[in-house]
Amino acid sequence: MHQDEYTHAFDAADEVILARSGAPTCPRRKRSTSRSLASDLSARGKAAQALPSVDAIVDYLALNVTPGSVVALLSNGAFGAFTPKLLERLAR
């Protein structure tokens, strides 16, 4: 749902990392997936990828963020303790 809107919502981002998504209660024909959104963003020239888990995202960011990087987390919940996991990894 909202696939077209999402492809424009990230215009200001340098890179977009997506987690697995899709509300199981949403009708399948209206459901958006992280993989399809990453593909649509890439088609618009945006660096984007879908990663399979919170831990995979933490691993990726720990290897790729640099001092001064801004990481914005958009989630409707605790997102698998993402913030403490990332902060702990970056502190190493």
C-alpha cells in the first residue's frame, strides 16, 4: 500500500535501507514489499536495498556509517531493539 508515495518519500535520502515489510492484513494486491520498494527506488536512481532482518541492517550500518552520518529510523514499534543494537555496535 502506498508504493508510489514511498518511492518519492525518500527523495532527500542518500541511501535507503529497508527491512522486511508488508502488513498481512492488507489485501495482497495492495501490499507493498521492501524488495519491490527497493527496486522502485533504485529505478529512480536512489541507492536502496532490502535487508532480511534487523541484525542484517545493524551489521550493514556498522560497516558503512561514518562520523557525521545521519541514520533515520522509521518504524511503528521497537523494531527489534534496533537502536540499542546499533549504538552498541558503533561503540566498539
